[in-house]
Amino acid sequence: MTTMGKENADKVREEGRLFRALVEEIGRTIVGQEYMVERLLVGLLTGGHVLIEGVPGLAKTLSVKTLAGAVRAAFRRIQFTPDLLPADLIGTMVYNPKTTEFFTRKGPVFTHFLLADEINRAPAKVQSALLEAMQERQVTIGTETHVLEEPFLVLATQNPIEQEGTYPLPEAQVDRFMLKLKVEYPSRDEERKIMDRWAGVEDIPVSAVAEPGEILQARETVRGIRLDDNLKEYIVDIVHATREPEKYGLDIQDLVSYGASPRASLYLNMGARALAFLDGRDYVTADDVKELCPDILRHRIIVTYEAEAEEITSEQIIRKILDHLEVP
């Protein structure tokens, strides 16, 4: 190992302690849900927004609130409802009759952690108000553009689309979420622990164990994680196989209307590095890439009506691609 390589490996191990402390602090409140917590940390390490889908009562909101509490950063929560307006989210210009001038009243989007709770209960015009903030990390109110302070992370929860009173997210917005997580019910043992831990308890205090500056520093370290060229080719092959499956010998072209966007390649690159960092490694493996594929691709692959009729999901298509492509 070269001197530079050893320094980077030491840096990964040293800064990894901070995130192990984060996991431990979150675990004081959240029982189980290791998958969701790990993916939230991947989003935090890469600056990638996270969409969490699951039925009510699976600790989606509590997990996000606990993560925000464990980082000494600003946190705002917006409960999305059908009568919400874009101005309720980003802010608006307000007229001051005393000075006969307008001033900017900033909305809750000006924070570090924004919890968009039940985001699909608001109509598309409200959901779309987040587009600029999520991509450009800035908000335009009137004629003024305001830069959002880093780290800025949108952590959104949504109930399954089939539920009454929900609105599908616009495709342009869904694509801006790095990860879409599907949260399942806890196991029987975990549910018993939840019952014991929360019986008669209104709230479990969370201690801040990390600072925003430490998160930004860790992001720099993650960017330095080694990703070999053969794995970069593997990532591009996976994404292109969702668009041109016939070129890769896959007979799924009748099942896919639209494949994944270039954001999928970027997010697989960054996310795989973050997974390696959380595992204490300064290099990425093919398993890191494969592990993240469902969460990064499931909301970027639009299946055809034929696939829906045969009850074939994007997850099944992703699995076919991963089983077919040769692993470097």
C-alpha cells in the first residue's frame, strides 16, 4: 500500500467512528430498521435526497427526526396536505406598509434537514416547488435567489401510491431523489422490543454526536474512496441495460418504457463509495454497487402497461439485469 493509500485508509477508519456513534445514538430510539438507517447515512454522506415509502407506523418520520437530532443542525418538518401552497414551503415576498417595500419571508426549506412528511398527500404544484432546492441547492423567491446552507438534505416520506388521498410524484422530482427506500414491517422480536421500549414513554431524548462541519469533511473523504475503472464500466453497463437491454442480450425491452437517467450512474458511483466508507473500507467492491442498485434504480425505471398487466415490477427487472451482467 502506498503512503497516500495508507493515509486515506486511516482517514476512513478515523472518520468512520463518527458515523458508528451516529448509528449507536439512533439505535437508542429506533429498534431494527438497520437498512433504512444505513441508507439515510448514505444520503447524508453523499448529499443525496432520500424518499422513504411504507405504510403508516413504521418509524419513517421518527427515524428522520432522530437522525436530525443526532447531528447538531437545523431541522424543519413540513406536513404535506392537499391544501398546502408552494409559498408555505419556500416562502414569499411580503409587503410592509410602513416602508412601502417588499421583504422576503423565508419558508421552512431554509434548513439543513428538511422532513417532507407524507409528500404525496400534496398536489404536484407543491411537490414541484422543491425541484430547484433539491437540484441547485438554492431557492428563488420573487426576483431574488437564495443559496441554501450545506449540508442540505430533503428526507421525504410517502405512503404507498395505492392508498386513498395520495398523488403520484412528478417524474422530474422523483429522479432528484438519490434513493427510494421501501420499508417493511419489523420482525416479531423487533416489535416486542418496540413495545417494551416505548410503553408509557412519550419521547426518548437524542444527543447530538456530530456537527455539520464534520459531515462535510466526511463527504470529502468519501469522494476519495477508490473506485476502479472496471467497476465504473460495470455501473455504466447496468444503467445502459435499463435503456437498451437488447444490446446486452436481455429480453426485457417490452417491459421497460423508460430506462434510468444519467443521475443513476452518478448516484451509484457516489453511493457505492459511501457504503464502502460505512464499512470501514477505502475501496469499492462490486457488492457495494449491487447492494445499492434497487434503491437507486427502482424509481427510475418506468415499466410498460404490459409489465403492469403481468405484475412485473421494476425490482424484478433490476434483478434480471444484475443476474445477467458479468460481475467484474
